[in-house]
Amino acid sequence: MLKKILIINIFGIGDVLFTYPLIDSIKAYNPDIQIGYVCNRRTFSLLQAKKEIERLFVYEKDEHKNLSQKCKSAALRYVRDFYEDIRKEHYDAVFDLSLNFYFSLLCWALGVRERIGLNYKNRSLFLSKKVPLIGYEGRHVIEYYLDLLKERNIPATEKYPRLDIPGKDIEWARQFLAANGIHESRRLIGLVPGGGASWGAAAECKRWSKESYAKLADNLIENFSADIILLGDESETPLCAQVQALMHRKTYSACGRSTILQYAALARLCRLVIVNDGGPLHIAAAAGAKTVSIFGPVDETVYGPYSYQRHAVVTSDVFCRPCYRRFKKAACSHMKCLGDISVDRVIAAARNLF
């Protein structure tokens, strides 16, 4: 009988939220199973708030790489300490979602009896149960993750990510709105012109234009009597300021002023969040907000909201989209998949959700 399970996912916010149904299904199957999780620093606070997880382990690839370049012995200590922290827990099984040779080797070295995971390009040689993966295509990433439960005959009873937001973060969001003279009873709409950090320097390839967001915001204020709040992380503060500068109407900004969980709390208090493809979309959806999301090169069937019951996705019908496949984006000089999306289409999607 399984007593302790380790889950490994060192990717971004969306990918980690996609593992929530996996976690919840395990706990629904047997509440006594203890779950550990290997993540990166960016997703730590999300997982820390999830009460179903007993232990978190942080691994940062860049930290390890930088240490290796500066001091080999320090890099070895980093790996040794990480290894020892996990070894002490004596996990019975691991669900390895890292697509990474290193972690399959690590779990084998730890003596974890059952090492179940996705085997992309035969990188996970040391898994005991390998599920072949060419890429995430044709169905949602959540379904790929839940498929791993079949290897242990655990039913996939939970399908949707649900984010537990601590009370202190909800209170912070309420105080933020009150301090800015925004009444919760009004039609508050969150706009996220950025989209998170998962694509790094290429993040702009997933962003609808700042000019379009400014026109959208003015339209929502004029025609829907909405209050608009701009949201994003600290790195997106200049982008939100540019959107504000292009607008003719007054708006509010919490960009760069909230933690991930505070952002989630603000999203929950909004009547609607309009957002690009990326981590902020999945946080808002998991927090319980209605969303309109704008997808360009990425396939919304695979990476969009898992259910469209409270969510709408706006795309263009340009023939070459989606061009992000098997973890690579095709070279593109026109980005018509985003440029062809009009403000009117996003307005129509928003109206349908109100």
C-alpha cells in the first residue's frame, strides 16, 4: 500500500496548477497518503497554500548551473543537500513530470520503488513505468497528467484545478480595493496585458498588443460602466503603465504590487479577468474567476482553461496557428494570430460571460 508519493514538476505556474487534479485525485483515493512535491521558487507559494501537500522541495536549475560555473564543490553540496532532504522522507512512489533524465536518475538513486512518469525523447531512462510522450497534442495537459494514475489503478476523480487562497490574501485584496475607492459591488474587470514569465524573452509572442488592451479598457468603461484594474508582476509594470498612458479613461493598477496569491485574490473579486495565454490565466481560473483569454501561437485545447463553462477563449482563424508544438514555436515574422484579433471580438466574449 502506498503511504508517501512524490510529485516532480519544476515548470511554470500553469504546469503546476495542471497537477492539482492529480493531487486531489490521490487524496480522494486515500486521504492518508502523504504527498511531497519538487517545484521551483516561482511556484512555491502556490503549492505552499495547497493543504493536500505535506512537504515541498525547491530545485532551481539556474542556481545549480551558476554554482557549477563558480564553484564545483558548492554545486555538489547543493545536489547533496537536495538529495538528502528527499531521501529522509522514504517515498514509496514518484510521479515524475519533469521530462528530465536527472530526476529519473535521482529517484532511482533514492531507491523509490515505483518511478512513474512521462518519457519524452527517451530522456527518463530510470523510470520503472515509462509513459511515452511525443508532445502535448490534441488534448489538455491535465489529461496527460491524470493518465499516470492508471499505472497505480487510482481513479481520476478530480478534473479541475482549484486554488485555495489564504484569508490574509483575500483581506489584502479587499483592503487594496477599498484604498483605491473601488466598491466590490461594482463591475470590476481585471486586465492582464502581460502573461507571466514562462517564455522569458519570447513572452511577447503570446501578448495581445498594448494598444488593443487600452482600447478594450476604454470600451469596457464607456459601454459597461466597468471599473478596470490592471494586473501583472513587477517586470510587467512598464507595460501596464504604457496601457494606462494610451487610455482616455481612468483606470487602476495593481501591477507589480501583489504577490501571486494576492493577485489570485484580486482575480476572485473581479467579475471577469481578461488575460493572455500564460500563468496569470490559470491562476485566475483556479481562483474561481470568469476569464476571457487571448491565444496566439499556443493551442488552447492543450494549454487553455480545462472547462469553458465559465471561460471564453478568443483566437484568430489564421491558417498557421497553433504553431507552438512539441515545446517549440515556429519562426514567425507577422504574428497575425494575435494581430487579427479585434477589440470587438473580445468585447463580445466578455458580454457573453457577464
